[in-house]
Amino acid sequence: MDKTTTHQNFIRQSGNTPSPYPLTIAMVAGEMSGDILAAGLIREIKKHYPYAHFVGIGGDKMIAEGFHSLFPMERLSVMGIVDVLKRLPELLVIRHKLRALFLKYRPTVFIGIDAPDFNLNLEHALRAQGVKVVHYVSPSVWAWRQGRVKKIAQSVDLMLTLFPFELRFYEQHNVPARFVGHPLADQIPLASAKKSAREALGYPEQQRLVALLPGSRSGEVSYLGPVFIAAAKWCLERQPDLQFIIPAANAARKKQLLLLLDKETQQLPVRIVEGDAQRVMAASDAVLLASGTATLEAMLLKKPMVVAYRWHPLTHAIISRMVHAKHVSLPNLLAEQALVPELIQDQATAERLGATLLSVMTKENEQILVEKFTEIHHLLNRNSDQLAAQAVLKLIGRL
């Protein structure tokens, strides 16, 4: 089939029959980290099937690989119970439309990329009607709401896990799973790229530089942005030679951060750049960041860090009673010990964040972390895009 054929053919076809494409892969990603994972998976599958059709919900990186997004991915990027409730009617409408579309035109396989609260119900409905289902990125069932594993077993034909401890959990519960590692571990070199990153960003080697990453979602920046900026101010009062840099996830987050800085003060040595988060972290001496995938990236870059998170008090009250894991950040979960400080909700004050940040910026701490983080880097470096693509194609008999 001609590569110029669009997803409209998929939508227009009549009857409850497979799509006109030789291989149709439906996917739903809900945020930037999922967009990155899915883009690598699409790229690898297209090496085997150049004319495969990819359709669903995705971000810019997926679209750049030829993916056809039926709704903006930003509509799915919500955090916490309260924010989800505010957007629930819209989310339900989107999911209903996708379910109807995919049940009518029956893709070869559906791949849910993270976003479990949105994807699992969709996956359950599709699998019940005979559509093959893969879920890529395990929900945190090992940490909270472990009862979800029963629904996962009913909803997916294969779970692709990023981390080895997740595979062990699914094996214990008889859910087909495969540990594929993490693409970031393949992409980020084992050796530090600090010097070249600083040159690219225009910072001298001797400058003490701290990266601030308050998250990629609007809600995260609203909760963490002000306290991160206040923590930077607290640090500067004690160590005036520091400079700070914030990589905004996109143009909307950059505008949001600029407004926060405007309210706080224009005198702080804080620079905001759009994108380039990996280079910003590589150039830094330490990172203050929101809990999430960015902590993995900072770990692979071998950076001292302080992990924080804040959300709506009601969300925190509900989730804190359900979580059973000792740690929340990926470096600590992977190491199975407290390598990096975690300050959550009321603990994440400007003073505590600032004091903890200064305490991790020592040569001794950096040397310890480099050794530990390098061990984990080797563990996750598995050519994950290729492994994930092979697992999907084997499931559908197309390897």
C-alpha cells in the first residue's frame, strides 16, 4: 500500500473487518515519557514492516515517526485524583470513541503506553473481543493497589516491563511479561558528557550549576514550580556563586514558568530553556526534580539529585494510605536502598529542599552515586526498542 495513504482509510472502511493495512497497530500514550518510548517502538517495528499503520493517541515524537494521532496527547496528561476528576467527562468521551473505533476496525494489536487508568479499561474491552493487547510500562502495582494485577491479567496478553523487579512481580502472579530495559539506558552514554553539555549551553567548567525540573505537566509545575524557585533563592542566600537552569518541557510550560519567575523575582540567576532537559541535566552539578521518569534520566547521567513531589492535598491523603513501597523515586527503587533524598508533599518546603540540595553537592557523595548508578545503567542497557518490537511482533505472529 502507498505510504501516502492516511489513517482516513482506516476510519472510513465499512464493516466489522480488519483495516486495509497489512499491519495496523493502535497505540495510546498519555504523556511525554510514553511518547518517547512509543516513538522508539514504532521506529523499530517499521524496520520489519515499513508500511505498517500506527493510529491512536500520541505526541510529537510519535507523530514524527508517522503515527496518526486522533486526539491531542495533552488531553490525557493529568496528574492526581482531583485533576482527573475535573477532566473525567472529557476523558471518558475520548476513551469511548477510541473503543468504538478500534472494535469496529480491529487493529492487529493494541499497545497501551503507560497511562494505566486510561488504558486498562480500553485494553480489557478490546481483548474481550479478540484483539491482541500489549501494555508497555508496568503500572506501580507492586507499590500500591496490588489488586489491580487481577484486572491486568484479564486485560493484556503481554506486559513489557522497564525494570527487573517488575518482571519478578508479574511472574509471581502468572501474568505474561518481558523485561526489555529502558531506551534511555541505551541512549545515554556510560561516561559523563558534562563538558560538552556545558559548552553547548554556554557555561564555563568552573561554574556551579543546578538544574531545576518541576515536571512536564501543567499541574506539576503549578505545585512544584513556586517552591523550587523559592528553594533556589534560599540556596543563593547561602552560596551566591550558584546559577540555576530550568528546561521547560514545551512552549506552554516555558510560559508558565516565566510567569512564576515574574511573580517571584527577576533578579535570580535562573535561565529557562525550552526542551533539552537531558543536556541541561548533563551540564549540571546537581538536580532538583519532580519524581518520575526524569529521575531515571538524572541517574543515568550520574547526577546527585533531590527528588520532590507535591499534589492536591486530597490526592495525597488518598494515595499515601494506599502506597506500600519504601521509596518513590526510580533510583532508590532500582537500588533497593535510599541513594537519593525524597521530599514529598509537606516535606517539600523551600528550606528543606534547599538545605538537602546543598548537602548532596559534595565530591564524596558524587563518587558514591557514580559507582552505584553505573551498575544500574549496565542492568538497564538492553537495546530495549528492539526487544520490545520483537516481543510485540512475536505475540502477533509477525516476527
